[in-house]
Amino acid sequence: MKRTSSPPTTSTSKRSKPKTMTHSEELPLPLYNPSTSASLSLYKSAHATSIQNTSAYWSSIASSKLDWFAPFSSVLTGSFIDGSVSWFAGGKLNICHNAIDRYCSPPYNRGNETAIIWEGDEPSSVKRISYRELQLNICRIANGLKSIGVQKGDVVTLYMPMVPELAMTMLACARIGAVHSVIFAGFSADAIADRIQDAKSKWVVTAASGSRGGRNLPLKTICDVAVKKERCVGIVQKVLVFDGAGSNGNEWDQDESLHVRFTDLVSAQRPVCACEWMDAEDPLFILYTSGSTGRPKGLVHTTGGYALYAMHTTANSFGLAQQTGPSKEDDPHRDVYACVADAGWITGHTYIVYGPLLNGLSTFMFESTPMYPDHGRYWDMVQRHKITVFYTAPTAIRSLMRFGDEAPNKYDLSSLKVLGTVGEPINPAAWKWYFDVIGKGKCAVVDTYWQTETGGHVITNLPGVTPMKPGSCTLPCYGIEVVVLDAATGQEINETVAEGVLAIKQPWPGMARTCLGDHQRYLNVYMKPYPGYYFAGDGCRRDEDGFIWITGRVDDVLNVSGHRIGTAEVESALVAHSNVAQAAVVGVPHDIKGQGICCFVTLTEGVPESEDLIKELRNQVRTSIGPFATPDMIVLTAALPMTRSGKIMRRILRKVAAGELDTLGDTTTLADPSVVDTLISKVEALK
Ligand code: PRX
């Protein structure tokens, strides 16, 4: 089999063409096939059953895998058309009970088993927290939250480092029916303020500080700046500050009218707190994500469907089994599962916190970075903790691969069985390095495709079941009916080999139900583009075996190191600067990050171009969004390529930024075609 490293683009589109990653390597790779044709046939028939009668499929799993306080009276109701999807209506449950409490009692009796293995910023700082300890701590936090007035339905914003207290507070919110809104600790004060305002969140939980890669993260200080912004004044009632959590310190200034010393308050609480009975459709959490227009949207995930989907996909995609009793001493099959993402993103919500704990597994929380204290950190952890399932992003693999094989070869990686990747298409060279050098050719590499909106994996190979093709996320998960649509006509392409946009034909339990406070936006973005389908926003290709290859976003959303960033967000950060007249932001292929951010900026009349101004603009984006959105390239220009009707031609900007000058296309329709030559020479000078 031979494939090129640049994934194909979709067919003629009424939207802009997908921005694809191009990597320099081109590798002919074989089909990796540790599975058998029998297992693949079993998958195919089970998958067919799961989508033929999707309600029956999910109903039986929901009844057998989750504890319900009251049974559900219907399974699936509603449709994509009006976004009225509801799963397990009438059913009452609590996800914290399902993830924690039930494992502390018969028949599971896993109270003494490790629930969280936490590794702090320094490799020597490791904590193991049992299910029972976790339960007691969650109850204390839950009581602490209640004692300051948090009620069922309130939105609690969490801005925390990767410490156990983050997972515990998420679960404590779920326990009392509060809705958590976790903000990744790399976001700026402005971004926090926007999210607090949007969710009208009265409560903010943070930590005095965090540590990452040997550096201090002044989280409480950033939160203070956020909550003092005009748009948050009158909304936020209290900021609860953990101190001494994880690797962070406990020195901080307290404003008694605002701050609560949460560590002290929590430790004074009774470690018993009943779980609130939640309706299956009650909101569990909000998570903000970027779209192609406007401000980030708060996607709302609900309790029952999300719990089921997180639990089910964690077990299936990683070849893990729900733990139904105490572990046997020295069990050679004992799994140590480690997802090294950050809980501030959906990957952390589903595959660090909820999915593993709902299965009674131990989960790993990693506070540091793959480069600290050196680039062998991941592999050192695999050896020390005997990790069996390791889940990371292609960007991390690419950045570690640069250092060669010496670091991974220094460590014993023989415990590994399954390697996972998520967040962006994985290029064949990175796949091969992961498979050969990390997995020693004996591990399954699961390429999990999904989104904040989907709640959990929707397309992935299953270890030992689906043959692997490097770069393809392969086949849909159980209960997921994936179709490829012609982007222009919206018609399903029935031929096996197809190229178009990815859509899902039937509701699934883990899907987000709405955008907080703006159901119309939810409908416009996901349901209206192709009526009757959920539109994922990605282009894809389906090959002769029916395997899916994601070709990238077909909207103005960038994927930078697996982080989703809207070009509109970066543009509005730039135009907020008084010297900026206009900004157009496009993605540019980047060897490590997948995509980099390239900004074309015109200045207000009379402002001279300067290096200092470029620095200021870069800083402006960092302050407005966060350091992870720092532009890779800022091109100051007197003019942008515009059509005669005044529309910026982003297609041309993308080509110029990528240096793909042979395929610039027709520039004669521009109001001033000479702008393009100026931009080309400016970009070349910057490279
Ligand atoms: O473009 C797809 C890409 O990441 C987007 C979702 O981003 P986010 O909501 O931040 O969630 C990231 C973690 C699930 C998708 O629309 N994406 C995610 N996983 C893959 C991927 N692209 C290709 N292959 C994947 N495995």
C-alpha cells in the first residue's frame, strides 16, 4: 500500500477547502494487521446490529453497566433536526456514584484499589489515591461547596493545575448536581472572564499556583485578574482557592470578601455526602470550544448518555475491561492506563476522569510536560509505573521523535500493550515511530477520532480487532453510523470509495445537547448544514476497505498541537489592538504542531511597521486567548488580497503562508492583484 503524506481535499465545496497538514515525509507503509479476519467480521456484524437498532443496543448496555437510582422510561427520543435529542429520559442516576461509590462497596469491593496515580511536575512526586480515599475527599469537597452556597444546577468554573483536586472537584460538582466548567490552565484572564460571563458562573475554584516544566503557574493571580474584569463583577460570588495542592505552594493574598481558603474549609468537612439524584438529561458539564465564528461556545454534556458513552468507549477503544472485583495480587493482566492529556480539554474529561473511573480502573494524572526534566519523561513513567495503555497526541509524538530513539531505548517499555493517539491526523512517520520505537512493533496503535461535541470516540480502530492503517482512524465505534456526504449537494455517497465531509446519521448517547444559552447556534453549526445529520466540520476520505481518513477541518478552525483555535478568535484579539486596522488569520503547515498560526495584519493609517509592534501583537493574542495560541508568523502588510466586493481571499493567504505558490489559483479577480506579490516576498523574508 502506498499513500502520500498530504491527505486529499474534499470535493467541490460550498465552504472553504479543508486546511490539511502536509508533512515532508512520504512513507510506503504496510497494512498493520495484528487482528484476525474473524475478529474484524465479528466487529462488523456487532457494529451493524448496534446501528440497526440503536435504542435496543444502548438500552441494554445502559441497564447492565450503570447503576440507576430510578430506571429510565424511554431510551432515545428527539432528533437532530431540532436538536431535541434525549437519552434515557426519566432515569435517575449520579455519575459520581457510578464512578466512585459503587466501586467502594459490594459486589465490587475496590475501595482499597488505586483510583488515581498522580505524578507531579517532579518525577519523584507521586501519589496514589484509592477509591475509598477519593470518595472521602470528594464528599468533603462536595460539602465544602455546599457550605458556601453552591446548589444543584449552579455552574462552577474550575481553573486548576493537573492535580488530583481537579478531578475530585469535578466529581464533587457532579455529586451535588452542580455543573462544572473546566477552563484549561493555559487560558488567559480574558478568556476566563469570557467563559465566566457566558456561563454566569457564581463560583470559581482555583489553586494558589501550579507547576509545569519547573515553572510556576500563578493561577490564582490570573483568576483574580479575570474576576475583577467589569464583565465578571456582580457575577462571581466566591473564588475558592486550594493551596498546597499537587506541586504548588500555599502563599497567597486573601481578599476575605472574595476568596475562600478552600483547603482549610474542605478539611473541616464531614466525609459523607449523599449523591444528588440527577435526571439522565440534567447537565453534567460545560466545556468551551472554538468554532469558525464568534466567541467560543459552551457545549453542554448531560449526565446519563455521557456516563454511558465515556464508560463504553474507554473499555472498547483501549481493550480494557470494567473491574468488577478486587484485583488479585500480582495479576499479570492488571492494566495501568495513562492518558497524558490535560483535564482542561475534553480528552481529559472523558479519558482521564470519567471513562476510566466509571470502569473501576486506575487513572493517571500527569502534571508536567513530556520534556521535563528531559525528553525521556514519558518513557521513564512507562517504566516506573508499568503503564500498559498510553494515550497521547501526535504533536507530542512528533516533538519527541526529533530527539531520536536513544531516550525511549533507555527504558523498559515492555509493559505497553496499547498506544493511543488523539486530536489531529497522525502522519505516517510519527505513527511508525510510535509503533516501532515505543510499541516495539507489538502494540496496537489506536487512532481515536472524536471531538468536544461527540463526548467520546466516534471512529477508531479497536485493539486486536481492526487492522491498522497508519494515518487512518479506520472504522466507526459501536452505535455510530458514519456517512460521507458530498459537500456541495449534501447527498450521502454510497460508493465505498468516497471523498467529502464527515457526518453522523443517528444520535448517540455521548453527544453534546446544546450550546449553553444559544440553542440556535448549536443547530446552525451542527444540524443545519446537512439536515438530518450531525455535521462534524471535518473533511474525510473513505478508502476501498471502508476505512476513514480525516483530512482536516473544512471550516475556519485551526488545530494547533491538537488545540482547537478559531481564526476568528485570533483575528478579534488582533483587531482589539489600537494600531490594527484589519487582520486575517490562516493555518500554516507545521512539522511539530501540525498547524501553525499565520496572521496577516494591516495597520491603522500612519502607524509604522516595526519589530516591537509585532512583539506587541503576539503578546496581544497571548493575553487575549493564552500562550498556546501564540502566532507563529505575523506579516504586517499595507493591504490584504480582497475581491472587488471587499471579501478577503483567505484561500490565497493560506497558499502564500504555506509557500504553495504553484497552486495559488486565479488572482485576477482581486481588486489589486499586485498585493499577492508583496505578500509572497514578505512571507519569504520571514521564513
Ligand atoms: O479536526 C478533528 C480533530 O480535532 C477536532 C476536534 O477537536 P477538539 O474538540 O478540541 O477535540 C480534540 C480531542 C478529541 C476534530 O474535529 N481530530 C480529533 N481527533 C482526530 C482528529 N483529526 C484526525 N484524527 C484524529 N484522530
